[in-house]
Amino acid sequence: MTPKILILGAGGQIGSELTFKLRTLYGEEAVIASDINKNNLEVVNSGPFECINAKDYDGIKDCIIKYNIKKVYLMAAMLSASGEKHPLAAWDLNMTSLFNVLNLAKEGYIESIFWPSSIAVFGHTTPRHNTPQHTIMEPSTVYGISKLSGERWCEYYKEKYNIDVRSLRYPGIISWKTKPGGGTTDYAIDIFHKAILEEHYNCFLSEDTELPMMYMDDAINATIELMQASKDDISVASYNLAAISFTPKEIAATIKDLIPEFSIDYTPDFRQDIADSWPASIDDSLARKDWNWQHQFGLSDITKAMLTNLENHYKLNGV
């Protein structure tokens, strides 16, 4: 039986687009999508799908045996803003799911793992600009705490048990295909929807809040390129990853260039404190050195792609 890929959390923002890209590369039958529910019908109907709770060790193990899975992408997680509302549930999901796949790899069921980390691992004491690969990491959110803990466990399993586990510290990810998923950086998705539907956006961050961002196509390409890299070229368990950084004021200006009627207000809420604890820009030189990472999309590229695709999407759906 041909070895297969399993994606846990395939119905989510990144998981869904990763599923489609991997199926394009390796074939529909080679990529098993899974999620706790069947809400994302596009994913469910595009190839093999299993209902799996990422916290269910036996359910994951049964699926791995059934399909001869050798590579797992663990994309299931509770994000930053949602995690602050449900801290214990966020910790339980984010950590239990990681231990499940790490232990399945330790027991010989999986050959390699991808697990997403985040810029949320950093904190107020971290250098905000050009944040280094190795630096002070004192996260102040449940999401960040779980991701930092997960990074250390990945490194532990990598060193102690020779587990091939790879990870990226994702910045904010921007995509038109899926709705905002409860993250602090998701303003940079919602703003495009509101620009088209209402020509106005009420931003929950201040106008000068600079954060690292990345278009979804770049994030998916980085993920796949990391997993395709030779094991000998991988020097750390979790890599800094970057493309561009911008503020709400700057993204609003690029939208206004294309939609002159667009306006924006700023009413920061609890997510402002989260954003203030994160870096403004990231040094990802190690990823660029080890496996030749290069991003493709700048801010104007992202704005054009988002507005064009969302306008077509809303027209097709009669909005």
C-alpha cells in the first residue's frame, strides 16, 4: 500500500488550503483529510475524509493503520483570541493533540510530523523588531504558552527519540478562501470582507500596531518546502518564518487606493494587549539559509489578490 498523508484539522483556515495543495501535488487518494466535524464540505467532498477528534489517540492510530499513513500534518488548534476566552480548553486541545502524534511517531506508526507554532511564542520581553530565531520567549497568552511548550516537547522528542518533527512559527496568515478563525491577526482578513461589503471597517487594533503577516500561498508553500527538505538540512525543530510586516493604517491605505470610498475606525479591545506582546518583524534568516525559504507576496500583491478574489466570490454567491 502506498504511504499516505494525514491532515488533522483539515477543515480550518490553513488546514483546508493545505489539503487542496497537497492533493494537487500527490493526488486526491494520497491525502487523508480529517476534522472533528464535516462542516467544510469543500474539503469533505474533495477526497478521502475521516471524522477524527485530534484529542482521540485511538482514533488517530486507527486511521493511520487503515490508510498506511506515514506523514501527519497536525493543524488542529484553538487560536489566540478564542484561547483567552476558553483557556483550559485551548490548552487541552493544543497539547493533547501534539502528544498524540509525537507518541504515535515514537511508537513507530509515523515517520514525520508537521506541527505549526506561532509568533505567539514571543512576549513583551522579546526584542520586537527583527526578532531573532533564538531569543527571550515569555508568552502572555494561553495560545502562546501552549505553542512554546509544544516547541520544547518537539525538540525533546527530536533529540531523545530521533523523531522527525518540523515546525514553523507562523506570522498572521491572510486568505480569502476561509473566514477569520479567532486569531488576533485575523483583522487583516476581515478588513477585506468589510471593505467590499460595507466600505468601512472598525478595527480592534490601533492604527500603528505593526505585526508580521503573510499571504496564504506563501504559508502553504513554506510548509510544504519545509517538509520536502532533506532531514540533514533541518537544524531546529521550529523555525522563524516571515514575509512582510505592516500596520492597520498601512493596509487600509492600500485598500483605499483600490476602493476610494473605504473608511476605517479604530476601537482597540482585549486583542490589543495580545498584539502588543508579539513581534513587529521577524528575522527568518535561518529558514532562508537551511532550506532556501523565499516569500513571493508583498502588501500591494496581497491587497489586489484579496479584493479581486473576494469580489468574484461575493458575485458568484449573489452578495
